[in-house]
Amino acid sequence: MDISPLAQPHDHLARHFLASVDLTADFLWNYVDRKVVDKLDLDRLQVESPVTVSAALAERLGDLRFSTGFRGSGRKLQVLILLEHQSSPDRLLVIRIIEYVILDYRARLGRELPREGNLKIFPYPLAVVLYHGKTPWKEPLKIWDMIHQVPGLPEGLLDIPIYLVDLAGLPAGEIKGKPALRALLSALQAASNRELEASMEGILRMAAEARDDLRFPEWLQALCLYYLSLENPREGLKAVTRKLETIMTAKEAEDMTTSLAEELILQGLEKGRREGEAKGRVEGRKEGEAKGEAKGEAKGEAKGIILVVKTRFNSVPEKIRERVWACSDPGQLETWISLAASCRSLEEFGQSLE
């Protein structure tokens, strides 16, 4: 069945785990040059809210931003850490990191910054790239390697320290860190090697080592969403339930699957609404904004209903699909959404449409 609830499943999974400062600190400690990490006060690591960047840049860069100080210093903010996730090589990564740092510095101009004399002092920038592509990273990590070099003139122009963590060249047995971090990195690596299906039960058992952590259900759900998005198992949620039963009781697995289904429904509806609104804006220019947007919203609701039915029952009969798609009444569509989420069978839902 075609679920695909996540538009960017790799990014979604990485952000879900690494937004926790303890996991990011563990990641930095285990995978970044120890000479650098030893200078950072990881106990003071904190997540920074994203700056406003261009839409094109926001899609690709600045996955997560953190700040901290240097060990032994009383200053709160001395280091800006950009944690960037890459599932494929990108030759222009260095340029975009420089862009992002400049935009970050511009955003800080209107805020309180430490001073030395008459100058505002910006935090020291570090970039860490988590890469899990199919082949080892071969792209430049220094802007100096992309600039025409003139003998006798200064070297190292514009370079920002970038530290690459390349999962493509890391044997599975050498993945280190806390259970949740190992589960994340193992999932990303297995997906790139097209081994997620075969590795999923082992990854869940790895995550289960952290079952006493209050965040464990969220981590487990994120891993299962990732699996569903990439593998699209024919039996859908039933396949996930069987895998979950390897680390928990049948009742716990059923409850987790129910929670997962609810998340899929919410994401499916949101995706349908976004697509419907976008289509409505286009059609609105032709038919009048109000009429076009209403039509687009109805199509978005219809897409959401179809996705809910497909998620729960693995298929959508053509008769149901046509009936839902032909409806333009927002009230009726809202009723059908509730029925799609709560009905006991496909037949029961089909009868409710008559």
C-alpha cells in the first residue's frame, strides 16, 4: 500500500531524535574530532530557534542549530553549531553553510551580543554534517578547494570548520552511542543500503534498550513511521505490529500501532489539505479566489479520507474512491473523515457513503 506520510522521511527522523540535546551531545562526543569536542561545554548545549532564511535555503540547510560555550568560560554563547543532515552528496554544501552562517549573524545584529571595544562579537561557527548516502562522501568540505588559488596570496579564505560523519564508510558494528542514537544511525544506514526491512527488528530491539526513557514511545513511533514511509510493506500496519511484538507484549504492540495509525491519519489529512490549498490558489485565479480555495480545500479533505481508508484497510475500492472524490460538501467530508477513522470495516465505511 502506498502510505508515504512523510515528505522528507530521512530529515524527519534525524530531526526527531537529534532535537534532544542529550542525544546531540552524545553524537558530537562519539563522532566529531575529540580535540574539538573537548573544548566544548556539552553540559550547556541548547537548541537554538531557526533564523529566517530564504525558502530555497530553508528546504536544504540548517536542519538543527545549537549553541554552547567553551569549557571553563562563563559566557553563555560562544559557539554556534549547525547540524546538517545529508542523504545524498551535494557539491555546494559548503557554500550554503557559509550562506546560513551569514544569515544567522545578520539576524543577531538586532539582539544583545558580547562586545570587544566597539565591535559586536559573533559566536564561533562549527558545522557537523551527518551523511548516510549510498556511497562515501567525495565532495569538498572547504571553500578553499573550490576557489582559484593564487600563489603568494592568503590561503583558507572563507573556510568554516566542517566535520563530516560519513555513515556510508562506517561498519554497522562500529556505530556507537546511547541506544536511541544507535537506533537512529542504524536506521539511516540500513535505509541507504536498502536493508531496512531486514534490519528493522534489530533496530527496534536496539531502541528498546531505552524503554525506561519517557521519550521511548515517541522514538519508537518515529522509527516505525520511517519504516512505513520507505518500505511501504504490503500488509501496512499489520507488518509493523508483528515487528513491535518482538520487543513488547501483543497488547502494547496493538496500542502502539493504534497511536501510529492516528499519526498517519493526521499527517495524511494535513498533506491533503496542503495540496488542496495549493491547487485551490491556482484554480482560484481562474474561477475567483473564494470559489477556487473552497474547491481546493474539498479536494484536500477527499485526499485525506482516501489516505485514511488506505492506511487502515490496505486498499480503496474504486466505488468508494469515486464517491469521495465527487463530493464537494465540506460538512459531509468532515463526517466521512470521522467515519473513516472509526469504522470497524471497509464494508461499514462503504455503506455509510450510500
